[in-house]
Amino acid sequence: MSDAALELTVPRGAYPERIEPRPGWLDRAAAEAAGPVLRRLRARRRFRRFVAAVNVRGSALAGADGAALRSESEDLRVALRRAGFGDGLVARAFALVREVAGRELGQRHFDVQLVGGRILLAGMVAEMATGEGKTLTATLAAATAALAGIPVHVVTVNDYLAQRDAEWMRPIYAALGLRVGLVVHGLEPAARRAAYGCDITYCTNKELAFDYLRDRIVLGRDPSRIHLQLERLYADEARARRLVLRGLHYAIVDEADSVLVDEARTPLIISGGNDAAPERKIYETALGLADGLAADVDFQVEAGERSARLTDRGRARLDEIAPRLGGLWTGRLRREELVRQALTARHLFHRDQHYLVVDGKVQIVDEYTGRLMPDRAWEHGLHQLIEAKEACPVTGQRSSLARISYQRFFRRYLRLAGMTGTAREVAGELWAVYRLAVASVPPNRPLRRRRHADHAYATAQAKWGSVVERIAAMYRSERPVLVGTRSVGASEHLSGLLAAAGLPHRVLNARQDQEEAAIIAEAGQAGRITVATNMAGRGTDIVLGPGVAARGGLHVIATERHDARRIDRQLFGRAGRQGDPGSYQAIVSMEDELVVAHAGFWARLARGAVPGGGRVPRWLGGWAVRRAQRRAERLHARMRRDLVKMDEQLESSLAFSGRLE
């Protein structure tokens, strides 16, 4: 940790935020290669002494009464604001937070959580294994920064976790004299403003980023603090009164790889709507034209890129048919783009996998969390084409009022930190994009999680048969089983197979997201079978029931590998938390979407090598899956790099024209 990382952030300007650096390509390459390693090595040498200092200070607080603890809190407020985040003062603050947590919640931070909190306060990513208590760890850094007068945003991936964590940790902050705010979907502007006005605010990445964009629309371009203060004197509608945030001071991002990497492939856009009535006929016509084209002759589907491409013959076919329709169909570029998007909607976006239809509306399913995103829409007419495909009311295309990528947004924080169970695979990207180093925190207790050999089958049918057999074996031994699926459709397909086999089970997917806490709370009981999409993989702990540990603990089965190995590790990390026993394995097929899209040749080779659709040789199945995952990870990394470049170019052009973002 450099001294710069420990400096106290002093808010400046009317709306404090960092001016984004513009490193060249050579600087990016050097930072990606060397930065995380060097920062991690420096950090480790310092932690042992720091933990010892916290323990010494904690011994002195153990016998203090409530009045003494409140006095210590007030003394720290003054000292931290005056002297900053030196190790001595931070050790005092951490010892106080730990003592208060023990008294208010009955939970004292472990030494490894002290290490995690120090990493967060230093502006790094703490990689902590699943079940190691990241929620409690965050209170150390959040409370210390808040005592120093820095507004803190604790950012997580959904409203449920934000609300749960805020209410769970509130007694700690209250005992320290700190106010806690909560921002969730549907909150009115006045309530949002009050929540962000608290010392510590729990919120989701989406709500936070959109609130920032709305503030930027209100502010315009970089007004001075004096200008905003003068407005207050003569204007009831002064801009400062309409802002909800106080700037971007310090963010602690929970599930940092999900927020900063996985969700950073698409920009965030605030749009204005228009009437969709004239457009419905256009989308229906585009779908009709697309249905008249022949696959592999008139168009080709690029499954890995999730897009469709017209061939020369396909374009010639449109040249022959479309002009007779008149209107916009006479323009070649416009009609080809519409039909290409219609082909994408028809062949690459599937109901119960990429979206659900709820109350007549198309709602996107987040492919990384398995949760619904009811306020999100695909761009460039794709969402409207899917609505027309599903015979839903078509919403109007929306014009962009402001936009930003997660990369650019989070880089604007004066101080940024994160925590997750899976960061090592993207350590280079986190450093290159956000200047966030990754430091791994050892588990509090040794891991006892066992890996079972992966099984790969030539066909999906054989895979599902094997999955049911494995679940039945675990059920007979009274071990709980968590089965991970990649889509709503897959979870419901497996549910049907289990019902036919007479195996009682619960399903957790985007249709049952309101029942998530109750389902997960029971998932560790003896003989319990839980089938879940990715939503069971983040932010929730599965506690083992009586006698389960003696039987081997929770067994986790992945029925399909994910585009990123990190997501697989998140799922497998549900077993064996906090030193509990547990086990995991993957049972996949050569017909899985990932393998077909990114390792097609090897998938065909494997299927051909196993007549009748049986078990694929381990080396061949493993090679196909690993190759598919590597290609998918490279593709998505390239998409994120392209988005950053496009965003920076757009910012430059808009700045030149005087427009916002």
C-alpha cells in the first residue's frame, strides 16, 4: 500500500469526483502485466503488523462501558479528519468497530476480516472465499471512512442484498453515531436525496449509476461550487436542490467482479420515449422478411458474438423483395439492419433463457445473476423486435438523453474498493481499467471442499439422465444438493425430470425471486434438493442442517459451464463454507450452448466419437469445455475493451460539441 492510497480524500468542487485519467496503450499494457503483482506483494508485508495492532487495541476496549466506546468514537472522528488513514488510527477504528459488532450483533470480526477491511480502505479488491463474511468485513472500512467525514456508498448487485445488508449492519453504525441510508428501486427523489445524505448508503450499482446520470443532466457541464451556491439565493429550483448525490467520494463494491467486469459489457442509458404505434408494423414486417430467409444460405448465425450476418445471397434476396414494400424498405442500409436485428431476435434470443414474458411485457434475465431486470431494454430496436415476436405491446424506441459505461462511472470515484470471492482471473483487467489491485485473503478455517471428476456426455439427454441419477444418489444418502442451471428453461426442464423420478425439490429462478431467502435458508437441510439459476450463487449463505456435516455436507452440481470460470467458482463455493465439508462437480454435454458456440469443431468431434450419445472421454470433454470458456472469456474481454474505447471517443466528441456525456 503506497502512502497515496492512504491519504484522506478531501472533497473539492461543487460535485466531487475524479477526473478520469487517459493512459496510453503502453501504460495500460505495463499496468496490466505488473501492477497487481507488485501491489499485492507490498500489501501482504504490512498486514501482520496491522492485525497485531488491532488486537492490542481491542484488548483495551474489551472492558470499556458504552460511554467509553462513544467517547472513543468521537475522538476518532476528530483524529481521522485531522491526520488521515495512518495504520495507528485505522487500527484504533477497526478495534472499535469490532468491539461494537460483538456487542450489537454477537459477531466479532476474525483476523482475516481485519485484513480484508484494511485492503478495502486502501483502495484495493479483497478476494475472500465464499462464506468468509464479506458483508461484516465491509463495515470496518465503511465505518472508518464515515468517521473521517467521507460519504460512503456500499454497492451491491440487487435490492434484496442492499436492503438485507443495510438492516443487518445498521446496529453497528448506529452505535458509532453514524446514519445509514438505503436506495432501492422505486424510491422517490426526495427519499433518495435523504438516503445519499447519510454517512453510509447501501445501494445497487444500477440505481447508483442512473442517479448519477440524472444528476449530470441537472448539472450540465462542470458548474463551479460558487455558481451553485449563488443559484440557491434566487432560485427555488436551483440545481443544487435537485441533485440527489453529493458527488462520488468512496465506493465499496460487493461482488466486484460481477459489477465491474460482467455487467460492464453494455452502457447505461437514460432515454426519452416516443409513440410506438407506427413502429409495430415495421417490426412485424422485418420479422416476416427474416422468416423468409434460409439459414446458412441467406444468413449465418454468429452464436459466440450473439449476432446474425446476411450473406451476399441474402442481401440480393432483400433487394428483390423489400423495395416493393415502399417507405423505409427502399433504403438498403436501413432494411438490412432491421432484418439483421430481426434474425438476431428470432434465432439468438430465447424465451425463458434470455428473457421472460411477465404480464405481457418482455423482461430481460441477467445471464450472470439469473435475476430479472424489468427496467432494462436492448438497444437498436432489438427489444421491440422481441416484443413483436412474442405478440406483446411494442414499446417505443427511446432517444438517448445521457449515457455512461460502468467503467467510466466507477473510475470517477475519488476512492474505489471492492470485494468478491472470484477476482484472480480478472486481476489484470481490474488494474488496467480501474487501477484496482487484487489481494487474496486466506480463509479463516482451512477449506474441506472436495472436487469430484467432471462428466461430459455427447448429448443433452444423456447429461440430464446422469444429473438425475446423481441427485437421486445424494438424496438416498440424505445429503443436500444444490443444482446450478444457466437458464429458467433449463431449471424447469430439470424440475420436470425430478418430478417424474419422484424426487421432491425446490426451484429458484427469476420466476421465484421473491422466495429466494426462504429457499436458500432451507437448502442445507438433510435430503433437500434445490434447483437454481445463478441467483443462488451470490450474496447468500447456505447453512448446513443438523447431522449434514457428518454425511459430507452440501453437494453442488453444475449442469453447464458458464462463459466465465469465475461464475463456476462462485457456484461451487456454495459448498464447504467456513470450513464445513462439501463437494462439487460438473455434469455437462457437447450440446450445451457454450460448447456449441465457442468450440463447435471439438463438440462435433466428441459427439462423433461416442455413438449413441454416451459418456465422452474425459480428456476430450475437458478440452472442449476449456477451449470454449477461454474463447468466451477473450470475446467478452474484447467487448468490454471496445466499449471503453467507444465511450471515450463519444465523450471526446460530445465534449467538443458542448453536449453532456
